[in-house]
Amino acid sequence: MPQLSSHVFQYDHVKGAHPATDGEPTTYGFPRYGYLMRPDMENKNLKFLSPENAINEVFLGLINPEKWYEFALFAKVYSFLTKGSARPGKKHFKEPNRDEKGVWFKAKGEKKEKFIRAFDFKDVAIDLIPEVLAKTDEIAKAYKWTMWVKASPGKGTDGENGIWLETEMEKFHCIQCGNCCRNLGDAFSTSVDMAEINRWRSEERWDILNWVHIFDFNGKEAFGDIWISPNTGDEVTRCPWLCKLPQQNKYKCRIHNTKPAHCRNYPKSKKHALTTGCKGFGNDSTFVTAKRDLKKIYDIL
């Protein structure tokens, strides 16, 4: 049975978008799905995914909803793939005594609705994946709705069935606004692997390591949390290595040449950029349009 994991995907980045990433491999060792160029799609960044990887990526963006539009989007995708009907909503549970958010779902041909809690989104997604793997046209449509890029079924370079994506990452241009570093949150990963830590050790960057808390498991170093204030022991909300340029509304990174892979590879996708306040896509209105369209379909939680 397919297993959803937050570590399924590692995105290749656009050459030239971040100087520190040009031609540089990821340090994490996760599967990479590189940009491929087709003669009919010149000057566009494309990515080809297998049906399983594409549907996993769709659900990875849906199974931990927090905002109202994430609940609505899960309802839209789940009802489409199951041929049933779903709507975001709430249900009161006696144990524990509280309201929980989720979706009300009615299977095709059924008259009675059942409630699916947000906590159970992952389980119902895993159950659904085997049923839709052969339906590449439907997976492509769900990917388009979820990730806000063009997606279409097609053949890969080896003739295998899958999904072609127009990532639109060729449109990304870092304007050094510093938003991703001034507001550490959704845009930021709070951990680094030992490859990063050992690189800083070999570079004798004790100033960086002073802001890293290393975790041990069974007596062996496993990973590190960043950025942890050496004075308070708390996570900081602003990157300590961010520096504002004099008399400019621009910022630079003081550890640019050795910053964590997550920073070098940000943003992972167009959606990642738009939902975390990145201004690298200019006046792109996709996020606003997607929320507006979902409001037309569903009542808001």
C-alpha cells in the first residue's frame, strides 16, 4: 500500500534563480525529479512524475489542513477522485467534547453522509491511491487544482505513463525582499541533517554551529534543529544571518555560500512561494484566484 511521507519529494531548482544552487546536488539524498525539456515546450521548466509520485504530491499538500481553503481543496479533490460528493464542515464529538473540522462525504449512489475528520485525511488518501493510479488524466487534473500549475498526462522519455508539469519556476526571480528569512514559519525548515552539520564543522563555522541544537539517538548524532538562540535556547523568528543592505529595501545572507539546503532550494514550487509570502513571482494572482473560486463552491468554515 502506498505510504504518504513528507520526505517523498526533493525538487530540483531553476538554474540561475539562486546563485548558490547552480549545478549543486541536494545533500539529503531524496529522490530527484529533474526538469526535462521537450521540443514543443521550449523555454519552460518541465517536470515528469510517475502517477504514484504525482498523486502522492497532491495528497501531501492536502492531508494536514489548517486554513479554510485547504479543507475546501481536499473536499474538491476527494469528491472528484471518488466520484462522490464532499463539502468542508464541522462535527461535534462528545469524546473529546469539542468540534472538529473535516469534510462531510457522500459516496456515489449513497444517501447518507459520513464525516471524515482532518486527522483521518491521510488514511483515506492512502486507501484511495491504488484505485486512481491508472487514471493519469484525473491525477493530472487534481495536480493542477492542488499545485496551481499546468499538468497533463503523457509519456516519459522511456515511454512510461505519467504526468508532465509546467512548473513555471522559470518565472521565479529572487528580489532579495528577505520575507522568507524575516518571518521564519511555513517557508522555513527547522532541521538540518548531519551532512550540513559536518560541512560546517569542516569549515570551522563555529559561529553557525552555535545556533544549532544537535539531537542524539542511541548515542549517535542524528540531526540538528536551527536556528536556536544560544542565549535563550528558544527558536528565533528571524534568521540570525539576515542582513539589510544599507539604504536599500533589500537583504542579503551572511552565510550565503554555506547556508542550509532548504534555504538554497527555496521556494520548492510556485505554490510554496505564493503561500509563504515570497515575492519572487511578482504580481501572480493564482493564490487569490484559487481561494476566490473555492469560496464560490463551498461555504466557509
